[in-house]
Amino acid sequence: MLWIKDGKLFDGKLEINGRTSFVAGEPSPDLMRSLGWEEYIPPTPIPPPKRYSKLKIIRALGEGWAEKKTALEEAGLLDLFMAAQYLAEDDPAFAAVYASLTDEEKAELENCLYEDN
């Protein structure tokens, strides 16, 4: 269990009656609360945005790539697509395209995740 007091995490030292003591092991919750410590639950980290491999997307689309390529060109996004190393789900241009995909296409994207090498 993590504890916090005055914005500082518990580091194994307690001040009791003006004296600093080092605590071996886990102090009891009752003791910690009696000394003004509160249980600290760290915030849940926000996962990084998913990134998708352009090559995997093109391969997954197969013959359907020509149609998607034309749609990207008509939307003025083909140059951005070609220049990008990967597509990130938090990129505004990609988010607009993602919103237009079918549920099946969105599911297929999970097989197109970008891998750092």
C-alpha cells in the first residue's frame, strides 16, 4: 500500500513523538492514518495512442487499396498519408478517416498495428 502526506510519498520513515523512525516492512493502516497519512492510489496511466502501419494497411486492403487511395486523394490526404511514418489514432486527419470506416474495417486495423524496430 502506498501512503501520502503533505504531497510526499511515504519513504519508510515515520516521525513519532518528534523522533524519526525507520519502518521495516509494511506499517499498519491504522498506524499510518493515526499519523496523518492517507492511502495513495496512483492515477491510471493513459495508454499511448495506437499507431498503424501504412504498409500493413495497404496489404490488408489488397485490391481495395486502389479505392481507398483514390478516396484519400480526393480528400486531399494522400500526400499526408504517403509522408507519414505511421498513422496515429490521435492525428486529426486520421481521426476523420477513421470515423468513416466500417466496423469491419476498424476491426481489421487491429491487425495493422505499427511496430517499432
